Amino acid sequence: MITPMPSKARSPRFAKQPAEVSQRFTASVGFDWRLLPYDIEGSLAHARMLVHQGIVSEEEGALLQAGLERIREKWQNGSLEPRIDWEDVHMNVEGRLYEEIGPVAGKLHTARSRNDQVALDMHLYLRDVATRMEGGLVQLLGVLLDRAETDFDVIIPGYTHLQAAQPVLLAHHWLAYVAMLERDRERLADWQRRLNRSPLGAGALAGTPYPTDPSYTAQLLGFADVYTNSLDAVSDRDFLIEWLAWAAILGMHLSRLGEELVLWSSQEFGYIRMDDAYATGSSMMPQKKNPDVAELMRGKSGRLIGHLVGLLTVMKGLPLAYHSDMQEDKEAVFDVVDTLDALLPVAAGMLESLTVRREVLEMRLGRDFSAATDLADLLVKAGMPFREAHHRVGQLVARLESGGRNFEQLSAEEVKEFLPGLGPEDVAALRPEALVKARRQPLGTAPEAVSAQIRKARDRLRTSTLD
């Protein structure tokens, strides 16, 4: 006789029901409820495999599948609520299945453990998430490329150590972030290939004595392969750790971009103006326009990095196979997914709507010593060893800086003293436009090089990286 569905998956060997505080402490349905459609998807495939292998009858399989479809429909229309006494999303599905089709629901869990079930659910969930993240990256990359084209003729100071170094096209600067995000796309695709295998069939840890066909189930679910070891299948969280590492790197890239937007929108820089839709005011100071969106884009990176470190710490001391500690993976993963779902579109919107203050940049250019390297290069072309040229130009910069002057204010006598073989006209020719045009290597900031970079990036953007 098949007993009715218990309030939770608890063997009669226990003389007591769990304490309420214990039940609330161990229950995961409060956060894993989002896995329900994936649990249904995996259960439907498992039920088909049970019929295919003759483990349950066709009639029983049809009942199981019809009941699961009704549960999915109720979840989709919002009429299904989680029950904490059923502990997690898996037991909630099984409990609802009992309500739908009666005791035959108990046959669904034949040859399956929650250990391989939850691992499968997370694989299915993240497979969908990967597609969404790919879309978010493509959108953000498109906005950056649009900005590169819109701002193509704008020259900005390029920095090292946050000190003006050499002028570059603003388009070239935007393309540096394009390169970062393209690597993020590549890493996402590389990770997705390792994600694309099914753990279902591993059972609790050792496989199952039933004549199951894990490859058939994997095929039904669209996986390319099956795990090669049952112990690894239920205890592997590498695919989640890799996901968190990927997200942390992406978050770091977005943080760097956010930091530059914060700096550039400040009165001290003034290179850009944030759109009002992506800025906030002060509760006290009426003149303030704060780049809060960019600041939070920068701040969220700590959250992403923290979740990676947290899960690594959880996993580092666990022997094989499954342990309840692994339940900590879900809140970390889900929070990272939600964070990136918010970050990617807001970053795109902020970039798309900001205004580049061309007049400020034009006034700023040439009022520093960013032509110093090119000046040294002119001495080298005149026959001077580079190290001596470097030294002479450094002396000249010190002289001018002490007097509050720049290269444009050099006297003919100073040119003769510090720059033998050159004339005032050589110094005057070192305008930002000329310095930019001189960097003609394919990876350089010359207009023709940057045009080619944009064109190639557009071509790559049209190609999907996910399987």
C-alpha cells in the first residue's frame, strides 16, 4: 500500500516532527521557488524516461505528466503558493502532484534523489540565465559601439595613474570597454559548454539499481552530455562557482566604467553630463546632481565578488558527496542573477543618455604636458638616444611647470636650449589631433585604426557565442 504524501520528506524512523525553528532554518522553499518551472521540466523528462525504460507503465507516466503540466500552469498564472512544511521546491512539486493525481505521484521519485534533482534544476536554470545575460551583454556592447561612433571626433586626455598621459579618441576609450565585455561574452560561452551536461541519473551519490537511461533524459532536456561520475554529479558546484567568478569579473568591468563616469561627471573633470533620469539630488543641498546610478554600478561589484568568495568558502572543506551546506549556493547565485539583471540594462541606459561636453574637453586639451612623449620622439628622429631625449624633455617640463606654463608658451631660446635640432614650429605642430593620428597601429587610437576596430566589433556582435 502506498502511503499518502507526508508533510515533508521525513522517514518514520523519526519519533518527532522537526521543531518549528528548525523547520524554518532548514527550509529553502523561500528562495528556491523560482526553480519550479525547471523542476517541472526535469520531472517531465524523468517521467518519460521511466516509461521509456519500462520502470513505470504508460498509463502511470501519462498521469504523472498531466499532473506536472497542471502544476506548471498554476505556477504560471500565479495561483500556486509554496508551503514551508514541504521544505523545498522539489517536495512542493511532489506534494502538489499528490493533490492532482493521488498516490501514483509517489512513483515520480523512482530512481531519483533530490541530490541529482537539485543539481539538474540549477543546470537548467542557469542555462536560461546564460541566454539572458548574453542578451544583456549584446545590448550594452551595442550602446558602447553607438557611443564610439557618435563621439568619434572627440579627443580626450588618456590617463595613467590618473595623471594626463597622452591624448586618445573618446571612441578608442569606449572601445576598451567593448574589448572587456567581449571577453566576458567569450567566458560566458566557455562556461556554458561545461554547464551543458546532465547530472540526472546519479541518484543520491552512487547511481541507481533501476535500469535507467541518463543519456536519454539528457537528450530530452537538450544537454550535450552526462556527468561521467555519480559522486561528482551530485557534489559538483564548479559550474556555480565559475558562474559567480564570471559575474565578479563582469561586475569589476562595470565598476571601472562606473568609476570613470563618476569622475568625468564631477565639476573637477566636467567631461560628461549625466542625464537627469540617471542622477539624483541631495536631501540637503539643492544644487547637487549626484551620479548615484554610476556609483551603485561601482558598488555592486563588492556584492558580486562577495558571493564568489562565500561559495568558495562553503565548498572548500566538504568531503564527497552531498551536504546541506550546499544549499547556500542558491541564494548567492540568485542574488547575483538579480543584480546583473538590474545592472546590465541600467548601464546601457546611462551610457546611451549621457552628454559629452565637447567644449570642456576642447578647452582642456593641450593645457598639460601630454605631448611630452611625442616631443621626445622628435628628438630621437633627429638623432638623439631616447633616454637622453626623455631626460631633456623632463627637464623642460620641470622648467615650464614651475612657471605655470605649457608647451605652447615655450620661447625660441628654450627650444634651442632644451630641444637641439628642433624649432618652435615643431613644438607647435604637436596638437592633440596630430598626436592621435600618429598612432596608426591596428590597436592604436588613430581614426583609421579606431574605425576598423568599430567595424570588426560590429561583426563580432552579430555572431552568437552560446551553443
